[in-house]
Amino acid sequence: MSERELKDLNDVKEFSITKDRKLFSATSEEIEQGLTTDIYFIKTREILEKLGHSDTKVVAEVFASSPGIVAGIDEALNLLKTKEVKVWALEEGAKIEKKEVVMRIEGSYNDFGIFETAILGTLANSSGWATAAKECKEAAGEKPMLCFGARHVHPAVAPVMERAALIGGADGASCILGAKATGQEPAGTVPHALILTVGDTLEVAQAYHDLMPENEPRTILVDTFQDEAVESLRLAKELKANLDGIRLDTASERGGVTPGLLKEVRARLDQAGYEHVNIFISGGLTPARIKEFDKLGASGFGVGSYISSAKAINMTMDLKEVAGQPIAKRGRIPGITNNPRLKRRI
């Protein structure tokens, strides 16, 4: 089958996946073809065509199941730009209420209905990630909060997740593609693997200082080989003013980063005259833990799984008008829902 939009079940039957496919994630072209849609939308398209309703004008509304931050609007709009439709939507990053309409589409359902699955999924996941990031950023206040969640999701959606986190309020993201998608540069230092390979934290720290661009903060992991306080003082003594900060990411097998550990490291650095050394914390952070560490002197936070595993804000698409007449399924109110916050986008 040629790379055109699916029209009927025969097109679905003719499509096959090649044996040399490396990833099972959908490409942009496959999403635009309708290959990620639920099969019942293809059946709907075929039946509407046979019954002579392919050009029937409808108004569809997308609403949220719970409050939060909406994200994914731009991707949804990109899917609709080639269609004969009018679209009203909220801005990316807007705060939304439960049941609020986030998007309204006017046109022939047979023209845009094939994208219902993709639009809802895009908005649902992105909004969930953005909302979780917003919660973490509010807990961090003025201190930097970076998204480190790419390793917890499939690589195909990692940049989507981290872009959503940035929309939600994260100050930076480690995923290269995710950061670039919002016009930012990726943020992060080095993994434990580098220190383990070299065999000495100080040697890595000195190499990082010598080799990395001047605008890169000199923040180094200190939990790989030695006691975190001892390693922090060792680095500070050698790098002095060149050491911007240390990062605590203690393994869960050793109890993770605890309030007691943070207090000790902060106190020992201060007592030795290294008040300028910041303490960046990562590993299992939640808004509650961020607030606790913030009070104890943490300087910044790297959040992974709390954002990447955030529950999606489920989205629903309802037809509210057909051929100019108000309509709705039972339990819903027929007719267009008033939301003055919606802006014409297409």
C-alpha cells in the first residue's frame, strides 16, 4: 500500500510491517496515515462513505477528565492543518479544570475522525506529564528543577514527555531531542558509568572541568565510591571555586538520599568554607520530598519517574452538533459548550 491515508478495511488488510523494522514505535508518517488509530474509526469512515454521509458537517469537542496543565495542543493541531476544518483550542501550558473543553473541531467527521485516537492520546499523556512537572516545579520554587525521565519511557516518546515537562514548568531536560523541541539546550553532567569506568571521582571532576565548555556548571556525582560528605570535601579542596556543586543520587540499596545525609553534607561543606558549593539532588523525588529537601538547603532537583510515570489526564471527544443541529450521547448536554478561553487556531 502506498503511503496515503487509510480509507477502508482493505487498506488496513494490505498494510504489513517489514521484517527489518528496528523499532515498533510509529513514525510521523504512519500517524498521519492513520495507522495508530483504533480500527473502528476506519470502519466508521467506510460506512459513512457508503451511506452518503462523508461530507456531513459536525462539531466535535475534546474535554479533560481531571484538572491540570494541558499539553500536546501543538502536535494535535499539526495533524489537523491539512484538513478542511476549523479548530479552536487552549494554549499549550494552560491550566485546565475538570470537564473543561480544551479543543473544538468543526468540519466533516469523515475528514478528521481518523485522528481521534492520536489526538486524544497526545493530549492525555502530554497533559499528565506537564501536570506532574508543574507540581514538582511549584515545590521547588525558585530553585531549578530538571526533568530526568527519558530513561523511564520508550525512546520514541521520551522527547514528547520531556517537552511536556518543560511546558509544565521544568527548568531543563536531559533528553537532547526533548530540550531542542522547545528551543532549549539539554541539561545534565555525567553518569555513574563514567566514574566507575575511570575509577576515581576526582579524576573525572578534573577532566570535566578541563574539557567541558565554560558555561557548563561543574556539578559532580559524589556517591559512587566513598562516603558522600568525604567525597564532596575532597572535590571542593581540589577544585575550590571551580566546583559549582555536587550531586547526591545515593542508591536505594543504601537508603537513597535522606534528609540526614543532606544536612550532614551541607554542614561539612559550610564548616570547611565551601558555602558556594551547591547540592543538587536526584533519585525518587516527589513534590513532598522536594519541599523537605528545599528546607534543608538543597540547591536544585532532578526528577525522573514522578514525571515520566504520571497518570494521563484522559481526554474525550464528543460530537456536539451534526448538520447544524445540537446533539449528544445520553448523559451529556447537546450543543456547543461555551468556553471563552478557546482561541481560533486553524
